[in-house]
Amino acid sequence: MASFVDRVVLSVAAGKGGHGCASVHREKFKPLGGPDGGNGGNGGDVVLVVDAGVTSLLDYHFSPHRTAGNGRPGAGGHRQGANGADVVLPVPSGTVVKTRAGELVADLIGAGSRLVLAQGGAGGLGNAALSNTKRKAPGFALLGEDGEGGGEYVLELKSVADVALIGYPSAGKSSLVAAMSAAKPKIADYPFTTLVPNLGVVQSAGHVFTMADVPGLIPGASQGKGLGHEFLRHIERCAVLVHVLDCATLESDRDPISDFDTIEAELAAYEATIPDDQHGDYGRLTERPRLVVLNKTDIPDGKDLAELVRTELEGRGLRVFEVSAVSHAGLKELGYALVEIVEQARAARPEVVEERIVLRPRAVDEAPFKLRFEDDHYVVLSRKAERWIKQTDFQNDEAVGYLAERLYKLGIEQALLEMGAREGDEVVIGDGPEAVVFDWRPTLSGGAEHLGPRGQDDRLYG
């Protein structure tokens, strides 16, 4: 059974708001005691929260569908409906949220960071809240709204570490993490022993940094070969890249120089797939600091090979360290060098706020409404008007009249007259499958005097 998952497709739905209640207070000797219908409860939200105790997206691999609770309807006696229960989903630090189309929604780093992925719908007002001096006893209430922001999202986990160890399978990366930290990764002498990133905490020269052992890369990793994309994702946040080169390859068809060039080519190819605005705080992968570790120098042939290739690597401007994860030779010097680079990268990095509260706000119209004439009908685009329509019970004539009053106050009727609308013209409010079609009946006095030319360009009002 899988124990580590770093990419899932999560389907979420916010809760619906409860309907308001239309009720009239009744008691002995007071048959009409006034409206007392309560408001409906708000629908629940679906919220992602970074939890330091969570290290994988495994839970959402097996249960990818999450729905928040619906708000309860209001009741008589001014009783408010209960709010729907929120669904709080813990995720690891380093979780990136994207739409299915690849658009970045949020990058959640640091315990406590939150993202409202789907926002619950507002509860409908009861008739008690709708009453005023002109409408003392409304015989209707507003319907609850649907939630917003639901749908499918892609969650990707990118390890949050200072140092990434990269290299071919069996180059000794896991052994190096184990030797320099308290981590206990699975280690064996065959390719692809490591199937998930291992993180270790390293202390050196009075400083602490984290090191990620990225599973072995192979040619074609940037195109996804050998789970390449899943592995390469985990080096995107690291400040320092450390090439771990196997110096015990004398009897194989590989050598440290060709291994280095192959991995660099895969990094460059993978970098080309990252959007320009998603390279992170440390910039492009190919521009980040690198060190080269010539591993397995405890083997006599390994020591000889390391001495042969060191000059060429240093000639390329690289800092090279000969180490042995088995005997721990050279690890102290490597630790000092990594501390130096990590501290420089941290100092140059923009300040990170430990707790980020990230909300997905409701869409805001640039103007109260837009109006256009097309295909022999008028189209009104207005977030307010579309919400009001969803709140209206069209089986209740009084509720429909209240909707007409709200649309009139918004200025839609006056705008239709100015654009030349005539009684009986078709007016569409909204866009898409949820649009509502009306046969227009003007209520303005002297409406004919306001008639203007039909078929004008789009107009913004507000």
C-alpha cells in the first residue's frame, strides 16, 4: 500500500446556504403579531490548512471528494438556521494548489497557512429581516445561495528543504543523508531503492539546515521517464543543488562526468516547463549554487577515479568534495561549505511570513452591471443581479415583485430605456446555462420618452 503521495486531484464543493423562512407570529389574542421568519444558515467552507504533522497527500489519494455541510433553513420565532459545518483539510507545508488548467491558486508554506478553496453560500434572509416601514409583513423570504469556488484542483507537494541531493540511482544519496543527519532512509545496493524524497536535518558549525534526498534521476526524467516529474518537483524549492556522483563505476558504461552532464541536461529541460512566475524565491534551477560530491572514495578504485575527474570539474568553476558516506571522510568540510551557501541564500531570500492567511475572495464587478444588445435581445451582466435571481422564489409573486424593485434601484430599467428597449423585448440576465430570460415590462412613468437608438455598443453602468 502506498504511504507517500505528492500529487492528487481534489474535488471540492462548498455548502449551500439555507433558505430564509416566511412566518408570521401568532398567539392567542394576537393572530397577526408580525413577521418572525429567521434567516437561513450559511453553507460551510472547504479549507486547506498547513499542518506540521502531515507529510503526505495520501488521505486525498483515497478520498478525493470533499463536500462541506449545507446551512439549515430558518424557522419561525426568529430562529436562525444553523451554519453548515466547514471541512478543514490538513496538508503538508510546501503544498501547491493549481486549477486543472495549470493556473496557480496558492502556494502554502508554513504551519497555519490557510486557503479557502470553496466558500459556502450565504443563507437567505427571512421575512423578519426583509420587513420595513413600507413592507411591514413580507409574505416571502430569500433562498439560500450556492457555494462558490468548488470543482477540481490539483495539489502538488514540493519538499521544503535547503539542500537537494541529485544524481543517478545508487549514487549514494540516501547514505549521505543518513551519514550527515539523523534520518534513516531505506538503503540498499540496487537502483531505485529510494522511491520518495527523504528529508534530514543537518547540524554543522552551529547552524541547522535541511537536506532532501531526491530519488535517482535517469535520462529522460524531464519528460517523465522513471517518474522524473514526480522526483524533479522536489528540488524546486531548494537553495543549493548538490550533485552526488558515483565514483565506483569503473566497470560500468558510465562515469562521473557523463553523469553530471546528463543530470544538468535534465534540469535544464525540466526548468523549461516551469512558468516564469513560478520559479520560487531562489530563481531558476540552472542559476542556483551547486556543489559536486564525489562519493564512495573509500573504495580504492573510487579514490583513483575521483582524482581523475576532479580537475575537469573544478575547471568548470565547480566546488568539488571527495567524500565517503561509509567512512564519513570529507563530510565535515562538505557540511561547512553547505552552511556557508545556505546562509547566503537565506539572507538574500525575501522575508517569509510564518503564517499566511490566503482567501479566495468573491469576484467583484468593475461596475454594478454591463448591458449589451445582441441577436435581438438585451443581455445584462451583473453579479448582484445574478445573485438576486438565485435568491428569488419565482413561485411567489411578492418575491418576484421584490426582485423587480431591486433591479429597478440598480438602474437596469433606466439603462434599458436609454438603449431603446421596448415593452415585450427579451432581456437575458446572466451568462451561460444559469441565465434567466424575461419579457420586459417597463415600470418607469413616461418610459416612451426615454427611448434611444437600439443596438448600441456595450455599456458599463456605475
